[in-house]
Amino acid sequence: MAKWQVQEAKAKFSELIDQAEHDGPQIVTRHGEEKAVVVSIEDYRKHYNEKPDFKTFLLECGPKIDEPLFEREDDYGRDFDFGDRDE
């Protein structure tokens, strides 16, 4: 990622936008400290703006449950003697 000082970013703002569009995010610094990032609108929408609803998120990103993870044996319970019920 390219770094731009604030003064340079202001003076060459059109170039900064072009580079963000073609080369990816651009970091803006002030007094040597990273203060901001300029991203293209495409990157912005992809990462920040278009958040799926919860159902879509689970269907796209959640675990796939089309097939069971393991085989299950038929289980018919256990025989149990209740004893005398005359009490």
C-alpha cells in the first residue's frame, strides 16, 4: 500500500483517488502516523456497505449441513424393567 503525507494527498487528490481505484487502498499519514485510508468505491461496497442479512450469511458462510458429518446407528432405546407398580 502506498503512503501519502496529508499535504501531498491534498495537493494530488485526483491522483490519490486514481491510485486507490487501480492499485488498492492508499494510506494517508500525518507527522509520520497513519491516520486514514482511501479506498475505491468498489472496495468500499464490497467490504463495508453490502452486509448480508443473517440468513444469507449463514447460508453462504456458515457450516454446510447438506450431508451429516457422521453416520448414526439405529437406536431403539434400552429394555427397562419398571418392577412392581402396585405402590
